[in-house]
Amino acid sequence: MQYPEIPPFKTKVIRLLEGDLFVYTEDAEGNWVDWANLYCVVELRPTSISLSTMRQRMDAVCQFHNWCAAKGIDVRARVESFEMFSVEEIAGLRKELRVNLLTRAKTPARGGRRKAKRPIVSSGQWRTRCVSIRDYVVWHADVAIQRMSPRDERLPEARRRLDHFRDKVVGEIRVRTKSPKKGLEPLAQQALLDAITPGHPTNPFAARHQQRNYALWLVYLDSGIRLGEALGLKGGDLNLHGLTPSLYVYRTPDDPEDPRVIQPNTKTLAHPVALTDRCASALHTYITRHRSKQPGAKKSPFVFFSQQGKPLSISSIAYMYRLLREKVPGLPANFSTHLLRYAWNVRFGEGAQELGLGDDATRSACNLHQGWTPHSQQGEHYQAELHRKRAQEISLRMQDKASKGSSR
């Protein structure tokens, strides 16, 4: 029996019987929403996108359905009949997708405080929502088109209307290009290294956590891996002995061994990561002397554990870098694990330059270490500060040469 779907729709994360996490869409009474969940199961889930990205897209789908319900629009009838949406309706939908839904939350109780939210989302988030709706509608419309006979006289008009919707719902949205981030400067890197060293006067962490945090932050500082990649490490991923200690980052979406609701994911290809001797030594000390004292650690394969006996969470890392920002002089206000990736890439580029590697060889080695595809240009973005320094050095040499020439 098909139950009526009562808006508003919303998403929640559930764990399926086979262990996978899934973004489930339900109506106001908690019932299954047919079209939304079908799309998520058949189209999004097989792509191995991260859970957060999947939920972001399905949140946009819910916003779309809720807006249509408020306007008295039957989404399924419009799409399957290829009536689609008028120019005015598309404009209204785009306006709705720009709204910051957090501003519609209930007003806090008297005397309560809440940080003011912008009434609209950023251009980038707005465009992402529009693209999510475009893909959602087009997927369902394509299914309806495939059911039509090639001789059906309605087919050309259906495709024309679908193309019109596809173009207009996203339209022209300017997304401001952010200026390249600068990695942590050498003095700030030293300040961080002091602050994470167990027993150092500037270390802001409780004594019982210092050895774990030292190993964890050295992984970020010395290897340049992402926040979630370190949290997803298991004991079998580490090779801490021999002349070339290393770890291996695997891509394991919906890991059934991971009890965290928000699992840390790997965005790139699986890849090996070389470790410095100090990082390997810190990991070895933590694992052999300290990790076993954490409750639940012996029954779990994950390396980094919290005091509550669970694998360390993303929010725990966010708390750590906020504490480091506040307590450690010399760290920038925007300090995070991501800045350490920029710093690592600059150091990598400088090391390749010292070895005399060409641009192609440097790019290939960097892509392998970071898990990017062989011909990826992503490293150029992370090494923007290195390129700026090189350009400045060349400019100064040119000025010096010109000034010497003019003095003759």
C-alpha cells in the first residue's frame, strides 16, 4: 500500500542491514519518500560519494519538494508528463534555493543567544543546490523518456522542455574565486611542533592525551594527509619499521567496522604515504605504550581513540585546533589541519627543486603521495605560495640585473 507523502520532507542518516550508512528521506510522519529515496539508492549511492556530500544533495532535494508542496505543485506529475516548470516557477525555485534555512529556525528563548546567520547562502552553495535539483529532475525525466516509444510524437517536445529546465535552473551563478591559502610559515610550524610535544610548557592538552595528540598532529604536519584520512587509519595500515616507514590510506566508504555516525572519509584514490622517522617513532610509542590504556581500544582496529572508548571523531579534531589557536602564540587565527596540507605541499615543492626534479616528475610524485589522479593539476593550487615566492625571486633578480646594467 502506498501511503500519502506528507511534507515537509527531511533527511536522516541510517545504517542499512548490510552495514552501509545511507541518507534516508522521510516525510512529516516518518514514512519513506518514494522518488527521493529511489534516486539516492540508484543514482547517488553507487558513486561512492562521501556521506556528507550525499546528505547535502538530498537536503536540497527536500528543500525542492517542500517548496513545490507549498506552491501546490505535483512534482511527479509535472516531470512524468513533461509539463515541467514555467519560467516564473524556475525563478521562484532559484530564489528559494538561495535561502539560508538556518535563519528559519525557531527564535531562542528569552535571554538566549544565537550567532546571527546570513539570510542567504554563499554563491557556491547556491549553485550546488541548483545543480542537485537539476540532476534530480533530469534523472527522473530520463527514466520517463526511456519508457516512451521512439515513434512517440511527444518525444521531441519532451526533450526540448527538459533541456530548457536543465539550462535555466542553474543559469549563470558567479562563484567568487578565493585567493590561494598560505600554508603555515616556518616559525608557526615550530610553534605548533613545540605545542604538541609532550611535556612542553606551551602544550595545551591534558597530560593523558599528549602522546596520542603528538602522534596524531605529527601525521598531519609531516605527511600532509587530510583530516579524515588520519582518523580512518587502522593498525594494519601502518608500517613503522625498516628504512622507509609508511602508512597506506585506503578508500573505505561505509566501513562496517566504524561506529561513528559521521565517518571520516577519503576523498582521493588509495595511496601510500611516506613517514618521517620522528612521526613513525611517535606512532610506535603511542600504540605500544598508551593506546591500549584507552577503553575499547583492544577490540577496535582504529589507531586513534578518545577517552570515551570510541574512535576519535572529526569534531574532536576541530576542538583541538580551536584550542591550539587560542592557547598557542604564533598560530594564525584560521589554523587547521588543512593549512598543514598547504605547508606540506610547499615543503615538497622546495625539496623537489633541491633535487633538481622537473615539473612533470614533481607533479607525478606529488599526485602519488596525495592520492590524486596521475595527471591532476591539484598540486598547483596547493603550491601557489611556492610559485609566488619563485616569481618574487625571479623579479628581484631581474631588477638587480637591470640596475647593474643601467649603472654602466
